[in-house]
Amino acid sequence: MAKPVPKQMAEKLLAVTEQVVQPGGPVRINDVVDATGISRSTLYYYFESAEELTRFLLVDKLAAIGETVQKEVSAATGPTERLVAVLDATLRVTTEQPALASALLRANLAGENFGQQLRETKEVVFGALREIVQDGVREGTFIPVDVEDVMALIMGGVAMASLDELNRGGPDPAALRHTVRSVIARGLLADPTSFAL
């Protein structure tokens, strides 16, 4: 994006993200105009295409995921509590704005390039998971597992559970949280009765 978006305009755009984002493709400029009152000419001044505007909105979502995970993991103690904090933070951001989360997931699966922000956010989430699983295996809290496989399983499980909930007509955050916690967190525990999920 060549031109920095003014703060007031960015706030207007981000406030309607969930309303205008399209899970299967870029936002429709007319929908953004109707939702924000920002003219088409102004939008095209700052964004060369609908795809670029969509990328702007999705990068903000990535930043929110990274910030939430970082904050909640730093407040938790012990591998199990920290793992649950990562899962809860990821699910919370996903279920707060399901259409946007779905669009982000689909774009990521399709290989959409979000540049530095995507790399930084992935490192926040995956870096936290890597450290948590390694600590848990080393301490004997988690069963001996391949860390990279577990990370892929966790993120894949969260993504698939989120998509499944969306396809059912809207996510149930409590049910989704319980399912992911039960299947993933309990599956890693050397003693599944040691932690109430």
C-alpha cells in the first residue's frame, strides 16, 4: 500500500470490517462506500484495488490475534494453562468476527501474501506454541510428541473447528472452546485428569 491511510478513515473502515468482508473474495467497494460514507474516489486514492483494501482489513485482524495471544499467554503460568490461553485467545478473536476470521483463514490457505505482518503474527502464535509444548514435554506435563506436528495439529484443529461452526450458521464460542480444549489440550496431557477443562 503506497499511501498511509489517515487515522480517522482507518477507524471507519475497521469499524465495518465484519459487515463488509466477503469470506470467498475481496470486499465490494460499493458495500464499503454504503457502510462508511467514504467516497469511491477516496477509497481508490488510498487503495489501488478491492484486493488491497481487503488485505488492509485482514492485516488488522492478524495484528489483533498476535496482540491477544501475547497478552494472555504472558499472564498464564505452567504449560497447560499457557496452552489453554493460546487456544482461548485464538478462538476469542475468531468468534468475535467470524466472517472476517473465515476470510482470513481462506486467504491464508490460498497462499495470500500478507507480508511482514503475517510473518510476525505467525511467529507470535507459533513461537508461543513451540515454547509451551517444549516446556510441557520437558516437564512431563505433556506426552512426548513432535513439536512441529503438534503445532500444525493445534492450528489446524482450531481452523477446522472454526470453519465447521461457521458453516452451521454461526459459531457458539462456548461450545467451540470446550471442543478444542477437550480434544487438543486433554490429548497432550500425560495425566488428563490433572487439569479441569
